[in-house]
Amino acid sequence: MTGARVVTFHYTLRDPAGQVLDTSAGGEPVTYLEGAGQIIDGLDTRLRASAAGAKLSVAVPAAEAYGAHDPAQVQRVKRAVLPVAGELQVGDKFQAGEDRQAPVVTVVAIEGDEVTLDANHPLAGVDLTFEVELVAARAATAAELAHGHAHGTDGAGHCQ
Ligand code: ZN
């Protein structure tokens, strides 16, 4: 990662229908170390050539964002086996097991006593468009390169 930068940016993320999925507007901008996996690869690589002050629209295909939607991750199960009390609704999300590492699943259909669950990332299969304003960019410090992450906008931030 020699020559990697630490980049700070604001973004608004939209799906192909133009709906806003997420935005940093009104909040803190995102700061990351290039090539360190702190943001999705498809965005990281597309911002490499941009300098501070740049405003650009960045299209990231699903394959370079959260991956293709995997039909094998969609399963029908009996309502009774689910570890969730109360009423279930389409769109509900919950952890599929006791383990903290258990995947988060989304309820995509309910038919009678059967529930269809999707364990894909909610943005799997979605082509993304980021409107980016690059707030700042600087060379990474030796400590940041050694740690593999950014230490805040000015490099003086602490980490565990
Ligand atoms: Zn660190």
C-alpha cells in the first residue's frame, strides 16, 4: 500500500431507481485508508484518481459492491422454528441464531405458517451509485499503513 492516501468524503448512496439508501449528509464524513477494505472495493478503486474538492458520481456494479444475490441463501422455513416472538412482517430482520456471528436474515415472504428468509446482504445484487464529495485527501502516515486503517481526518486519531 505504498503511496496510499487517507481520504475523507461525504456521500449519498442511491439504488438504480434513484432512491436514497444511505447518506452522510448532515453527519460526519467517512474517512478511510485506501486499499484497506474500510469501504467497498468498487468505490475505493474508483476514487483513487480524485483529489480533494472533487465532486463526482460513481457507479459501482453489484459485483464490486455487495456481490450478486445468491438464490441459495433464500430459504423457506416453518414459522414455529424461528427464534422470534410476536408478529412477523415482510422486511423484518433478525439474527438467524444465538451466535453473535450468526447471519442477519430478512423476511421476504410469509405464506401461512411458512416464512421465506433471505440471508443475502440487503444490497446484494443492487447496482449502486454514490454521489461523492471528496472533502480531504492526504498521504497515509506510517502508523496508519502499519495498522491498515485511517486514524481520523488529520491522522492524529487514536485506535485500540
Ligand atoms: Zn490504528
